[in-house]
Amino acid sequence: MAEEISRCAARIGKEESAVKKKRLWFKGLSYVVLALLLMGAITLAGCNQRNVPARGQAQELAIALGEKEVISLDPFDPHGSSSSWYIQPMLFETLVFDTLKSTEPMLAERWEVSSDGKKWTFYLRQGVKFHDGSFLTAEAVKFSIERSLANKVSGLGARKPPVPITRVEAADERTVVVHLDKPYGPFLSEIGSVRIVSPASYQGDKFIRPVGTGPWVVASFNPQEMVFTPFEDYWRGKPKLSKVAIKCIPDPQARVMALESGEVDVIGVDMQGVEPAAAKSLAASGKYQVISLHQAYLVALYFNPRAELLKDIRVRQAINYALNRGEMVAKLLEGYGVPAKGPVGFDTSIPWTNPRIEGYPYDPEKAKALLKDAGFEGDAPLKLAYEGYRAYHKTLAELIQAQLGAVGIKVELNSYESGAFTQMLQAGQYDLALIPPYGKREEDPYPYLGMFFFSQGRYKVMGSAEFDRLFMAQLFTADQKEREKLYWALQEEIMKNCPAAFLFHPDRITVLKKDIQGWESHYGFNSLTTLWKVSRGE
């Protein structure tokens, strides 16, 4: 094109007539302009081809996880962390999928239980493949259940009292039979926690690679960032995205900045979530989708049953009346949440919730009267412990300090790092403790109730023989209607003993870019379970 321009200019220069020169100069100039315009059009077309995705072009997604790192992808690693639990549904699936409200088929297309409740038979889907191309078999399921039973830290083997499984049998290629020595009420919920892996994932006892049936395979992995690509033979259909990157960004403000800068496309897929104030600001910008999901997870202020100042139940009740839960939801959560009434759900839309429990209304005058009746002088402060790296826990602790101070209860705030916080809790070295959002995260609430209120649980914030009796009774009752009655009685026993102040149920807030389609929010650690349905719009 440049040579053509030069030839035009040369021809113009050779004309002898001034008039002709002038006329041809304009004519030549128009040739030059036309040539330049053509060159510019070609250049712009090239730029557009590089920067605008063509129809059908591969789609990618980057997701921020609010954790420091992912230690291991082994679903049975006793030393793994909760951060990996969010990743596992991308790689591994379960026999059944345990939602907040029901148990649904997954790798097992159906199941049945014997009349005595001691034999469960699962029939596997046909044609389901592992990532290495081998087919899902009953032997692989047997291997996975037995490996979970051997995990005494976070698997089935860690339950107290123990899950009463005596034997797992691969009856044929697609039939698994689990034998119990007694009926076990939450069995389906428990079996729904076991990730099914191929034995090829291990070399002896050593985990060498994640081989599951999930919709994604690992392309690269390091503790702070990992990349996944679609599993071509996924039984529900190949995922729509071509690549998913998971980045660990523990600082909440840094996660928001990563979203705004385009480093990531989604934030708020785990319990670290999105701070409510940031969610409100992002929603107001109109640039993002903000999805909030009510959940049974709850934030509570737990009382140390051995703390001298809290031994009188009237003091514990006074604390409950002094706390303004509505103010917490409005100010701290910006409305993204629901005030708590008791230890399970905020209303009967959450299964197993006792509708007779009304909770504690905000009544500071009643709180003062109870403190006076208890002879509480308020000279020594109550020590409130919380995890310092959780940003809103500090703000919540300060709000609790102010609300209790208004009725004459002094509170001293103590911040801990995560590991030290857990050790302090288990040693009972606190008066009041703000523990990270916990509660009913599966269809069955027994893991939470057992961990906190059962005498053999981890935290033991309540010592009640009646609770223990009811708890054991519901565990080993197969009739779910009878279990519901026992669960209602359990909740009433908890409220009667007043071992905690149940504060609120924070929403799970997820913020994503406008062009992301097909996103589904889930409870607990299942937020990425249906990522295979997600695509990017034009």
C-alpha cells in the first residue's frame, strides 16, 4: 500500500502544466487519503479481531476464595482444612446430595432401607466415568466409605458417638450395601458427606492425584491458585466454561478490589463471603449481580459454663435480653440476614426448627432486673474472645460490648489468631466467645448440636443429662417423624439451659459480573457444586 502511494506522488510531480499539476495534486491527494483510510480500516479490523471474542470462543472464569490457602485436594486428608471442602465438589461427587431441606440422588440413582433400619442398599447410575476413563463401580464406593471411616479427624470415623457401620459390601458392579449394627437416624446425611474417589487416586496410603467423577479436572495446582478444565465425559454433560481459576485472597477488601479490577469475576463463594457494606456498594454501582441467600448458619455468643460470673442463669438470660439483634442485622449486616430465635432455623422453612421457640426480644429493662435479682455487681469485666482476622467479628464484638455496657455489664475484648482461638476454646479459657458462623449446614442439624451442646462434643458449652439422653435417642431412631419430636425437645432443652445468645443468620452473599449466566447459590460447602452449568454471556 505504501509503494502505491509513492507511485501516485511521482506521477503528480512529472506533470508540466501548473493547472494540470493542481488538478492532479488534488486527485493524487485523494488517492493518498483513500489509501490511508484503507490501511486504517485494515488495522482497526485487526484490533477488533484480537479484542472481541468471536461467537463460540472458549469461556473462562476466575473465582476468589476467602481463604489463605488450599492445603490438599485429598477428601480424606485428616490434616486438610475447610478451604479444600469448597473445591472438592468440583472434583468429587457423593452418593446423595444433602441440601438444607432434603436428600437428593446423585451418584446413586435410588436407594432403599430394610424394615429394621440396619441395611441400606444403593443402586449406582450406569455409565458414570472417573477422570481416568474408568467406570464408577461399587468397589470404588466401598473403598471411599471405608477410607472415610478410617479418618478419625474429619471423616465418618470422627463422629461421636461413632457411626454404627459394621460392614460395606459391593454386592455387584452397581450395588452397594451398607450394614449397621443399629438404626441410625442421620445416616443419609452422613453418607452424603463421603466424596467418592477412584482407588487410582492413591498409591498405597499416599494421595497422588484427584480422580473423581466431578465436572472438572485439575490443570494446575498450588496452595494459593489452582486452575481447572472441563471433564469431557462428565455424566451430566460437559461444563460450559473452558477454564476456571480459583484464587485465594483472604483479605475482604482485596477480594473486592480484585473484582473491580477484573482480576476475578466472582467473590463470596465461601463462609468468608462479602462484607455487607461492600455488597451494598457493589449493588448500587449497577455493574454486578448480587445474590443473597438466607441460610441456617448462625452467629452466636457462647457462654463458658465454667465461668464464675456466668454460673447464674439469670446473668445469661440478662445478656440475651440486653442484645439488640435487629440492630445487629440492620447496622452490621446492612439487612443481609435474619435475627436468630434459637439453635436451628429462623422459621419453619428450615426443617427441624421448633416453631414454639420465639427467642429473646430486646428488653434492656428486663435485663437490668435479672442482673439485680442475681446480685450481679458488674465490677469485673467479662472476657469476650473472637478471631481477629474476621473483619466483622471485631465490629460485632464492639457492638456487643456497647449493648451490654448499656445494662451495666462490662466487657473486655480479646482478639486471637485462628489456631490460638481454637486452642483457647477447647481449653475453656474464656467467658464469652464469638465463634465463626456455624449451625445447620446439612439437611440434618445433628453435627452442629452435637459439636456444641453434647457432653462428648468438641466445645461442650452445656452440661445437660436430659440433652444427652434426647440427643442419643434421635441418633438411633430410624423414624424421621419421631426424630422431629426429639429434635424439638432438644431445642427446648437448649433454650431452657441458656448456654448461648443466638444472634443472627447472615446471608450468603455472592457478587458476580453481569455477563455470568446460570449461577446457582448453595448452602454450606456446596457453593461450586453446579458450576458446570455456568456460562459467560456476550
